[in-house]
Amino acid sequence: MEDIKRYQSYIDGKFQPASEYIEVENPFTNTIIGLAAKGGEKEADQALTAAKKAQPAWAKLSPVTRAEALKGMAQAIRDNRVELAQLLMHEQAKVAGLAQVEIDVTATYFDYYAGWARIYEGEIINSDDARENIFLFQKPIGVVVGICPWNFPFFVMARKVAPSLLTGCTTVIKPSSTTPLLTLRFAELVDKLGLPPGVLNFVAGGGSTLGNALVKHPLSDMVSLTGSVDAGVEIIKNSASKIMKTSLELGGKAPAIVFPDADIDLAVKGVADSRLIFSGQVCNCAERAYVHADIYDEFVSKLKAAFEAAKLGDPADGSVAYSSQIDKAQLEKIDGMVERAKAAGAQVVTGGSPQDHGQGYFYAPTILADAQQSSEIVQDEIFGPVLPIIRWDDYDDVMAMANDCKYGLTSSIFTRNVGTVMQAQKDLNFGETYVNREHFEGIQGFHAGWRQSGIGGADGKHGLYEYLQSQVMYVRY
């Protein structure tokens, strides 16, 4: 592997070679495309020590000065946008168009949070004492550990870096060991921006080794994780003895509810787009559909046509809708869930099995009818291009089924009736609800889940305040 690039950890303003490297596979070609330095307890200690040392001076800078670093990151991304999108496409078999969108939105995200430098604020609170003022100040939490997922590795990295740096925190980022290359390539661009050493550090490695070491370390003040429920549970366990703040975005099992007055074609497009994007490997995807009995047959027929029209193949082919699953284990997980659903009585409308393309890990876009509400396929996250559909005819029943889930990240409804929209807003217990559109959040919103979908959230004003802690001062005069 002499000709394969080795990507290094970036700690305290320097690149650090390793004695051991992670092999990173292109899921479509099944070839190794890069090697990422594998960090452990030593690298965790070095990165957090550097971040702790750099944090006081970074916090003393004005927010506007800190915002300049974010603007520099945005420009560096734009200057290298095509190269970065190509690396993302190869690293995870993300179709070229979506890969480019992720790169470009990430640049926008850094600029968006740079714009908050003059906006975020504290409060003045009325005192009971006529000769006293009460001030509430917002101060940085300190050293932040950001643990990123493999499905949107670049954008989620920015979700953790941009607000933490702007508010005066210093940061250590751990990309997924499945997709670390793009993040470590970004470190090479960051190195040219002249940030003070230790303000932003990047270390790759396994969750059970590097991840645990970062969370347990006495110098970490907050951890922000985007990942699985199991990973979130481990974060909570490992941070409990420190009483450390955690911000967790975990799994999802989003219901899409189609009402009898819905624009069926619009609903079909919204559900299909939400289920097939990035091969179904998106936490806020529509994971189950509830369709009213009056339009059930027409909806399923049109959705079947949409699923069957989705072209699979090479992510570099602009006509391809989606490509390979991330790895063989994910493919086998999806297939196992579908096989168990079929054994339990679910009927395959289309798909229902892996597809052999000679390379990659492909699963056919799949619709399952007659799945039971209590079944695994309806209750547990699939993270693949599979959609169970359930027929309904009573509003209260469908709301109960939609809320009957351990997850509470996103949901959607399709209706022409504004009254139905407002009533559903009251009745749906999810952090986000989309109306007559696909599941995809805006950077100025607040992406936050209920129940086992997480604690805290990201994006917008509320995402910024995740990285701040309050200090109240009583001033008597």
C-alpha cells in the first residue's frame, strides 16, 4: 500500500504520524482508498491537553475575531469543493450530487455561525431590590469532544466545530473510523489558516478505545455525539462520574402519515425522497409510512413505481439515485430485518432482497405491506432503503401508532387541511415535523430528538447555546 495516502492526526497544530493505521474502503469498488492514523489513549490525552491549554486565550478573543476562523474554513472548503466532494463520494459511496451538496452546505454552515458573532447574548433580569441589577452572562463550556458519524461525516463535523469555536470553546473531533479520511483532509486545510495551536484537533480511532478515552478524560468538559443509541448509552455511562454535559443525536424511526386529502403525487415524492436518500442511511429518513385506507392502494401503487424507477449503481454516475450501503455488515443487517419481517407476515410489494452489481453492497428499494405495528421492522431503525406501510382509518389510532416508538427525532404529515396540520403538531411527539415535504432540516432550525433519539440538539440559535453555560451576577449599588 505504498501508493495509498496516509492521513495523519492533527494535534496542537501539528500532524502526528501513527504506528497503526485504519484501512478505509470505498464501499462501491470494495478497494482500500486511504489509511487513517489510528489514535488511542495517548492521542486522546495529547489532544485534550492541547485543547485545555489553548482554551483560555481563545475564549478571551472577541466573538467577531473567532468568527474569522469560521469564515476561513468556509472559504477553504469552497476553494477545494470538487476535490472534497470526490473524496466523500469515494469514501462512502454517496452519489456525486449529494456529496457535493454536503460539501457546499458545510461551507454555508461555517458562514452561518460566523454571522452569530454579534448576535448571541445574555440577559438583564429585574431584581426585587430597587438598587440591584441582575445580569446573566453566557460563557463557553470549555473543551468540547465532538464524535461524528459515518453517514454525514463532513456536515456533522461542522455542526460541532462551528458553534463550539465561535462561543470560545476549544475542540477535539473524532471522525467515525469508517469514514475518517475527509475529516483528516479538512485538518490539512485548517492547518493553513493560522489557528492558535490546540484550538481545533482531529484524531481518528475506534469508539471503544479512542472514543471512551476522550469521554472519560478529566480535561473534557462536554461531549457532543451523533451516532447510535448504544453509543449514546456508553457516552452517558462514561461521563456520569464527571457530571459532564452531553449533547446526543441518536437514532430515528420517523413516521410519515398520509391523510386522505393529501396530494398523493406530492406525498409519494416526499416519502420516496426521504426513504431512498443516501441508500436510506439517514437518521431523519421516513422509516415507516401510515397511509389512510381511502387512498392506500393508489399511494402504494405509485410509491412502488417510484421505488422501481430509482436507478442504482456507480455513485459517480449522475443519473444514479443511490449506491452501495456503507459496508457488508449494514447490508446483512437490512437483509436480516426484511427476512424476519417476511416470516412474520409482511408482504413484499417490491424489492425484498440484496442486489448483485458485481461490486458494492446493494439492497433493492423495498416496500413491505401488512407489517404489524409491534414488529421489529416497524419499531427498530432499519437504516436502509426499506419502508413498511400500515393502513389506517382513524385519526386517534394513527397518532397513537406514530408515537408508539422508542425514538422521537422526526416525523411528517401530508394533508391539504391546515386544521389537521395544527392538530397533528399538538399530537405528534417528535422533535421535528415536516408538512408536505421530504425529511431534511434547515441549518437555522433546531435538530433535536425526543426519547431515545437524544439529548440536546444542533443548528440555529438553540444549537449555539448548547456550547454555552450561564453565569448570573447580582450587582447591588
